[in-house]
Amino acid sequence: MSLASPKALQVNSRVLARNTLFNFGGQATVALVAIIVVPLVVRALGHDRYGLLSLALTVFGSFSLLELGLGRTTTKFVAEYLGKGKVDRLGSVVWTSFGLQVLIGIFGGFLLALAAPFLARRVLNVPVELVEEAQTMFFILAFSAPVVLGSSALRGALEGAQRFDLVNAIKVALNISTYLIPLIGAHINIGITGIVFLMLVVRLIATIAYLLCCLWTFPSIRTHLSFDVFSLPFLISYAGWIALSNLIVPFLVQLDRYLIASLVSVKAVTFYSVPFEILNGLWIIPSGVAMVLFPAFSSLQAKGNKNLADLYMRPIKYILISLGATVVLVATFSKDLLLVWQGPMFAEKSALVLQILVTGVLINSLGWVPANLLMGFGRPDLTTKIHVIQLVIYPGAVYLLILRWGIVGAAVAFTLRVTLETVLVFIASWWLAPAIRHSFWQCKILAALISLLAFVIILLGIRQINADLLIHCLLSLLSSTLYACVVWLFVLDKTDTGIFYSLLVRPPRVM
């Protein structure tokens, strides 16, 4: 199905639900493979070589900083032009973004190649016998920079067309290969350089696959193969705000750990960081939704905001009833969860931290919907300005709270920061699209909040029962089942259940 078909231009609840399932399924599949394969790779490579491999994967991930927001920018303009029916403009956006990304990748790769000997011999504490291998690894990584960045532009174009089936088919295979190649390479003894080279080859194949999918999905770009310098100001203006946010957000996320190490102890960082491993799993839900909403909002804005209120409110409700219930369970049984997972010391020191952090995750996740509306409506400057506000306020606040309450203070600071961000993005989205302001309590949002509050009260009552963990688990399972029934009967409306049934009858498939 190409974009010549009207169905490819549809943006409705069922399309978004289908694409969200693709994202969830893809992330869950990769996570499962990682859980199984990573311990085997560590044993096969040994700690030193696995450390080098981890460094290589970090470099692959760091190329996203060089991307300068152009991937999301491509998604935004492809979705907007499709919404307006300006198919003839797609070629200039796709090829210009792709060409610019490749050029940036070549420049970044050249700098990495120049720095390779210095990194391997002076900066990194690499065992003597692995220095040459590390240097060669950096040279290979340098060649991969334009490949990785070029694929980002092509993937962004497909996401702009809501082709998450194609994106996930390629991305899941690529991410799984990241775990399987080291396992195979370790057993056939090709060394870290051989493993990283195979990873480069697979990434090149993935980029070619993205390119072929773009040529098939967008027939018009086959005849508009050009680097349009007149498109650069629009792309760079939009991408610049995203790039600035991409610099600010990692600083905000990592600052608390450095302050804990400085003001409390390095050991305390461990008791704070471990709960974040749970948080990373919870963020799969809003991230899967957000990836779909961004191009959807871009397309709807171009079409005149039809169905905007519906597609704005339903994801908020779905996040609230699904992630909300998960957060309540984790917060209620945080001590038991940490006791089973990490032992009594973590249960004692990190339980309250986990409770505060997961509360922040729920609040933050609700804000992903209005944040993506701002991005889709062409106002990334608003989200970046909100990040700048946090940059001004947060360092002092987290410093004082850690001084007073240690890692608990850090958790409180995190939750207050994301709460402020969520409130501001909601206000900004209501200002930008006034129509959604009056629909906030539609789609049974109030019923969802009441149901979640009742679930909290029931679980707190169960927690007070003097019984062993098995009884608590059984009662919690029964309560969760009751909560699901209440949600189905009183929170979900006919549109929601219609989407669910349509996905069961005609499940999504990868083309």
C-alpha cells in the first residue's frame, strides 16, 4: 500500500492504536532478547572485552546527538505535507534531510577517526593487550556515523507517514542483531573489531531497507531526487529547538546522580539508580504512544484540527488507566519488589525512593501527550523554553533537597520537576489549541481518575492485612481483575471498545 491510497493518509484512533501495538510489541521483543542473551554475551566475551563492546554501543547511541533533531523534523514535515496533500514536496524534505544527515555523519566520523588513537591509548583505561583492538574499533565506528544518521532521516520519513509496521520490522531486527551478533562473534572468536564490523554491516543493510521502504511508500520522491537548499532554513529552524532540548534534558536527568555522589556518597547513587531500572520499563508505555502521536498531530494540524480533541484525550485516558494501575501496584509493594529483586538492604533504603519516583513517572507520562501536540503543531520552541525554565530552577532545588533528605530528596526533586513540566505543557497546549481545553473532562477522564483512586484505596487496605507475600499477591491479583472490569464497564466508551474489538478481529500485521 503506497501513499497514493487514501487509507495511508488516515489518522484515527484505530490507526494510532495499531501503531502503538507495533511499538509496544517491538520494544517488548527486544527487551526479552536482551534479558536472555546479555548474560551469555558477558560470559563469552569476558568483562574487559564486554566493556569495550558496551563502549561501542554507547558510541552508536551517541550519534543521536549529532542528529541535531533532524529525524523528528523530517517526521514533522512529512506528516504535515501528507496532511495538506502536498505530495510533491516530500522529495525535497526527505532527500535534503537525508543528505544533511549523511554530511554531518561524515564530519563526525572524520573527527572520531582522528581521535581514535588518543581515545584508545590515553583517555580510556584499556588493558594493554586490547589497545590495538580498541583503536580499530573506533575507526570502524567512525565509518558507521553517516550510516546511522542517514537511517534516522529515512526512519523519520516513514514515521511521518504512520508506517510503524515497516519501521518496527526493520528496527526490531536491527536491535535484536545488536545482542545476537556479539554472542555469535564471541563463539567464532572474531574479536571485538569483527563484532563491531558486523554491526556496521547490519546497520548499512537496515539503512538500505529504510531507503527501499521510503521509495515504495512515497512514489513521488523517486522523481524528485534533489538536495533542496531552500528547504534548509525550515528544517534547521525547527531542528535547532529540538537539538537544544536534546542537550538540556540529559543534563537534567543525570544531575541528581552527580550531586548524590558529591553530597552523600557514591554508594548512595546505587540505591538511587536501581529504582530507575524499573522506571525505564514503565516509560515504554508513554514512549510507544508518543512516537505515534507526534506525526498524527502534525497531520491533523495541517488538515484543520479535525478529530484533534478525540486523539488528544484518549491517549491520556489510556496512559492513566494502564500505567496508572501499574504505578499503583509498584508503589504499594515497592518494599516487597525490591526485597525479592535486590535484597533487604535495597528494600530498606530504596523503597520510599521508588514510590516517589514512580509517582513522578505517571505525572510525566501524562505530559507526553500535550508535549507532542506542541511539537506536531510546529512549536518545539515552547517545549525547549519549558526545559530552559527547569534548567534555571532545578539545579538549586535538587541541591537543597539532597542536602536535607539525601536520595529521598533527589526523588522529590525529580517528581517536582516533571510535575512542573507537565503542568506547563498542558497550559501551553490548551493555549495553542483552545478547542481541547473544553474537552478535558470528556472521554470519561473523571471516571478513570475515580477508578484509579478506588484501586489505590483497595491496595492500601490489602497492604495493611497481616499476611505473607503470597496472600498479598493473590488479593492484589483479584483487585486488579476487579479494576479491569470496572474500567471496561464504566471508563471505556463505545469508541474504545470498538477499537479493541477491531484489533482483535483484524490484528495488525507487518507488510
